[in-house]
Amino acid sequence: MSFNATVASAAHESASQLYANVDFASLSWLEQLWMQWYIRIDNPIIATGLMSFLLHEIVYFGRSIPWIIIDAIPYFRKWKLQPNKIPTPQEQWECTKQVLFSHFTIELPAIWLFHPLAESLGMQTYQVPFPSWQTMLPQILFFFAFEDMFHYFAHQALHTSILYKHIHKLHHKYSAPFGLAAEYAHPAEVFILGTGTLAGPILYCLFTQNLHILTVYVWIVLRLFQAIDAHSGYDFPWSLQHILPFWSGAEHHDFHHMAFTNNYSTSFRWCDRIFGTDDKYRAYRKKIDAQKAAMKGKSKAERAIAEQQLLAEIEAEGQRAEAEVEARAEGKIKAQ
Ligand SMILES: [Zn+2]
Ligand SMILES: [Zn+2]
């Protein structure tokens, strides 16, 4: 029986039959758990869909909780990129409701549909043993690079007048984002930008027929960490961008929310550097460094006031740029 035929009939077959030729004792602890999950649920399509959705919810909210705690502890303010803007519990709750709405209306069906589509292209799901890390690593690096480029262009498109006004404006509600706000977006945006996350694995499957869903899960977990941390609003001395200078991190994306422009990519700084969409960001970094040097020896309060002024200037510029984009959308609507 061909692989696809196996998958198609899997739902009607007892799950334990799928593992008829597997030597249980030779499997790792995680592989045994994996196998038991499929045997217990006894329907590979439901087992895969449920595992994927649960993984997404647990990682999304699990990764957001430490940031909620950090926001509640004043000690961490010294590393906050916009220290005057701490999200209130009310804002966090409003954000959680919108995120959950998107998860159940867009992400749940998309996650559920992704698997039959990827399986029909040759992706493995219930199969054990898992691929080796040497197989998984280059695949995950490809997904990172693909998503970063896709996001860079799609995100810029979302900043054009009509798309901004009707879709992306919601994500820009917070000029100082926080972890939970990573997926705070219009359902259409979740769908458009989610395509960048899932199209990499789909294309990879299409061309190689060599991909296990575990690799996709590792990619999704890393991508969620990347997105939530980039929205955290904190730049610690131990943040990844200080170890890998090409990594975007919070310091890069926080500027996008504050200034409304520049820094459109997700994981890496390369696209913005190559296409010159980080000019304002780099000028701002220079200003910060110059200000720090000029304020040496001044009191903490004086330094805070100067920093505050600079942040307020950038934000006011961002608000003007946003109003311009929206006015253009109004003009286009009236012209039609
Ligand atoms: Zn944006
Ligand atoms: Zn954002």
C-alpha cells in the first residue's frame, strides 16, 4: 500500500495496526508517548489536529505568562524599551480575548486543514521513529529563512493604505507591545502572515517528500517564541540579539510599533538592511548612543527625562506617518 493510501485509510483502521511493524522496545521515551497518543485516540486525523492545536495554545500562553509576570515587577523596568508604557491588566485581558477569537476562528481550521494537505504531499505524522536532528536542523533553518522573507514583503504590503486601514491597524493598537500581543491581529492578518509560517513546510514537502510533523512542531515552537519575545518590550543584556547580532528580537520590532515604520521582518535583520528599511531605526540608535554619551554624569532623573523626550519624538513621528497612510486610504475610498 502506498503512503498516501495508508494515510487515507488510517482513519478507518485501528491505530495499533499502523504500528504493526514497529519494534516498541527500540523507541525513545518520546517516540513511545507519540505512538501511545495515536493508539489511544485511534484516529490519526483527530490525533494530529488535536495535538497541533493544543501545542499552539500551550506554547503561546505558556510563553506569554513569564512576560505578564515581568511586567508586574518594577525591578525589570530598567530593561523595558518604552519604560513609561506598562500594559494594564485590562489591556492584557482585552488582548487575550481577541487572540482567543482569532485562534478559534482562523487558526483552528487552518491548523486542522494543514495536516491533510501536508500529508497528501508526503508529510509523516504518526510514524515513528523520528528523524534525526541532522535531518531536522537544515529543514528548520529553511523555514526560518523562508518565513522571514515572506513576512518582510507581506508585512510591507499590510502597511499600504487600504490594507493598513482595514487589516493591520489592529495589530498596531499597541505602540508599546507586550508578549500576549504577538498574535493580536485581524483574522485576515493571522491568515496572511500565518501562510509564511506554514508555506515553508508545505513547499518543502512538495519538493522532497521528506518531512516529519515533529520537525514542523519544533519550527512552530521556535517561531512562537520568536514572535512573543519580539513583542515582549524588553531588551535584556542576555537577549538573543546580543549574542547573534543578525537576530531581530524585541529591540528591533519594538521600534516598528513605536515608529510605525522600518523593521518589517520577523527573525532576522538582513532584509531590512538589504532593502534599506532600517534607516530611521539606525538613526534612532545613533541618537540614543549620542544621548547616552552626552548625559554621562547627569542624574538618573535627568537621563530618564531625556530618554523620555526622544521616545515621545519618535512616537509622535510614527503617529503622523500612520495618519498619512490612513488619509490616503480615505482618499482612495472616496475616489472610487
Ligand atoms: Zn506593522
Ligand atoms: Zn508586531
